[in-house]
Amino acid sequence: MVSHVSEPVLDVDCVELIRDLQEAGTIWAINTGRSVGLLESGLTDFEFPIRPDFILTTEREIFRPGTNGDKWEAFGDWNDRCARDHAELFSSAQSTLAEVVDFVTQKTKAQLLYHTEGLEGLRTETEEEMDRIVEFIQQARDPESKFHYQRNTIYLRFCHADYHKGAALAELARLINVPRETIFAAGDHHNDISMLNGEVAAMPACPANAIEEVKTAVRNAGGYVAKQEHGAGVHEALEFFLNGKK
């Protein structure tokens, strides 16, 4: 929805349509790679005039509005299970992580990213360098292991293979009893494909600025690839499905 290359940052028609849909009872969730804090900063920085009903953060966690209305709280036990499974995974995948760290530090100019619990991911200087690192990870990881990653442009986050944007969206839909047939999802990069392949959302879409892999996934799922970019493309896709795919 946000354009980092043109003004205005937000498409007015898209925002107004989402507001109208919310008022009519539609649930709007933001599914992002950002943390809760960074998402809130983004909503403020980009001056979003509407608030999401739920947020799915770091490509795997689920939050609902807190009782006081101005903070977010974990929804269900998904986040606890997610944290436990990741802790167990990273404990068992130390040798693979060590191989990846050696390759990154010795063969690339990428920067390793850490959080309070340890290594989280990495950032490269170019998409081409990220392609090299992803290829190495695919070779280094045990095919039977749940060790995986989520990629978005020059950023990569190590993760458990069972936790991604698609899985988080599916769990939210289960918790609030929303059927797949009524779910619209839009995204533009690698880490969005798990919610755009048709398994979770029956109405997948992407704007014209989406990478080719996303466009292919959306087309294969019978979704809509917009002619316009960013928020204007999301608005175009919403109108397409709301008007009965005409």
C-alpha cells in the first residue's frame, strides 16, 4: 500500500475504500515483516488515517487490539508456540547457521543482523548478492530440517518453515472464523507468496510493481495482477473482486 518512490505515499482511493469496507464490517489486517514497534512507527510516519483490526508481524506473529485500545496483545497461543518452535529449531540448527555465517562473512559484503536472542537474519548490498546467499542456504540446509528463511528485497530473516505470512493469516482466519473464500490478500515480494498461492486466500492480488515470482504465484492461483503500482494497484484489485471479477 505504501509507495517509497512517488507522492503521495498512500493512494487516497485505496485508503477510502478500506475505510468504507471496515465500516461495513470487513476486517483489515496488516501482514508485515516489521515488528510491532516498527509497524506502529510506520503507521505514524506514513500518516495512515485508518487503523487495522489485527496485525501480523515479523512474518509470523498475530496480535489483536488490547483492552485499552492503544496497544496490541497476542491473540491465542500462536505466538507462544511460534517462539517455542523457533527456539528449538535454532538450537538444533547451529551447524547450518555456522556454515551460513562463515559464507556470509568470508564470501560476501552482507551484514548479519542480531536481536536480543541472537542471530536474526542479514542484509545485503544488492539483490544479486542476496541471490547468492539464498542459493548457498538452499545447499547448506538439511532438506528434512525445518530451518528456512523469509526474504524481502535485500533483507532476510531465518525462520521455522511452518511459520510465515500464509500460516499466520490462516491461523487468524481460524481464530475469527473467516472462510478462505472471503479472504483478499495483496503483496509484492518473496515473503508474500505464502499468502498469495491460493491456499489461504481465495482472492490473491499484487500491484504492478510486484516481483515476477509473485505475479506468477498470483496468476497460478487465479488471482489478479494489477496494472497500477503500490496502493493504486491494491485499490484496482479490490475493485476487481468487489465487482465480481468483471
